[in-house]
Amino acid sequence: MSKTTVAVAGGTGSLGRTMVDALNAAGYDVVVLARKASPETAARIGVRAVLAADYSDVDGLVKVLEDNGVHTLISTNSTLETADDELNIMKAAERSSVTWRYIPSIWGVKSTPEFEPYLPIMSIKLKIQSALPKIDPSRLQTTAIYNGYFADYYLDATKIPSYFQPWALSLDIPHRRAALPLPPFSSFSTPPTTLEEYKPLERKIAFNHTTDIARIVAALLSLEHWPEEINITNPSSVVSLTELMGMIEGVLGGEKFEVTFDGDEMLQRGEVTELPGHREIYLGGGCCGNGGVGNGGG
């Protein structure tokens, strides 16, 4: 019996590599879509092929999918700057005569119009989300996966393996600094200035490690029918930023973070407090590569 062929768009990136590992472990025939073909990379990451994909060319994408017998397409491409590539991947998956399942690259939290002023990436993800219901489900099964935040950003990859690098998303652990966002749509006669005032106002967030997300995705492929969306969460993974900060302080022997608060007006201007770890990101050329913050951090 032949193996089901699964393609991972962006499979050489951080989230993509994690997906590839989980799919390989589950016994699928895996190919990767990338900007350039690379037999060397294919051998290194253990896939049948790394195939060249021009995401601006829908006809070309259809040919790649059909020529390689791709039954299921999982996208982990970055959606930080535009929805165009992902929408073209979606069109190609629907048009391909051999492709029957597709997971779009809208990892993270479900986007809503109310949050667009606070996080411009939401408008890109909304375009992708709104295109999904237009797909004929008898032609292509789809599911949107919402996993909350990638826990990898806050963990030591030398102890818990990850293709992601730590990133100062509200909490800058190496420098013991925190910039906590005040809740949107809120008005304060006196905005909170202490953790005691802030804690009752904050919301909880689901944190999931990418290896767990990838294993769930690999298991999902064995289901006969997919729900329209899947929320990956469990009680132990849902905590507030101050609860997470408290856990980290406990691990650090009680060493406290220096905390600032980012207000509503500041966030609507697209501004956050610059943390020391952000400067290291600038020098390093970016935060997360393929499958980064646009796909799982927000």
C-alpha cells in the first residue's frame, strides 16, 4: 500500500521543519515546497524532495502538486507581509486534481476585525480566514488550526529542542524585563501601574510547543472528516502573562522582572516598549523566519 503524500509549504522554516519531523515519524511520504529545489536539503531533512514553488504562479503550483501526487497540503509559509502567496496556495490546492486536503498558514490565534488596530498582521490573516468558507468542501477539505502562542519563544532550545529561537514577546527572559499590554477596548480613570492592579484585567493565553502542535496535525491526517477549525489547548497550557512570568521567576530562584505597561493608545499606534532582546533581533535579521510570529505568535 502506497504512502499518502503530504506537502509542507515552507517546510524548511522553523514551523515547517517541525511539521516535517512529525509527518516523517508518522510514516507519510513528505515533500517540501520552497523557493528553490534542493536535493541536498531534502536529504538533510529526510523528505522525498524539496520542490521549487513560485507562489505568484497558481498554474505552476497546480502542476507541482499534480506532478508529485500531493494529497494533503500543509502551509507554514510566513504571512507577516502579505496574504497573496497563501491565497494562491489555496487556489492551487482547490484546482489540483489530486489534492484533497489543505491546512492554511493562519497559525496562532483566530483573527477578528476588532484587533486589527493593535496588530496589523490580523488584516492579512482575516483575508485568508474569509477565503476558506468559499472553498467547495466536496472538492477540498480544509481546517484552520489555532494554537495560541508558540511556547518555544519562552523556552531554552538546548533543553527542549526547537527550530525556533527565543524571542522577547512581552517577556524578555534573559534580561529580566517585561512589557505587559493593557487590555484593549478598556478605559481607565487611572491606568494600572502595578502588577496587583494589572492582574485582574489581563487575559489568559494558550501556549503550545511546536512539537506538540505538529504531532496533533500528523494525527489529524488520519481522521476521515475535519472540523472547520481546531483550537489546540488544555487547562495546563492556558495561563496569563503574569502567571507565566511568576513561573519563570520561580525557576530563576525568585529573581524578579522589571515591568512596564503598554497602554491602549500606544498599542494602536503599533508601538510597544523596546526590550533589550528586541535589539538582538534587529541585529540578527528577524524574529522567527518561516512560521514565526505571523503564524503563531499573534
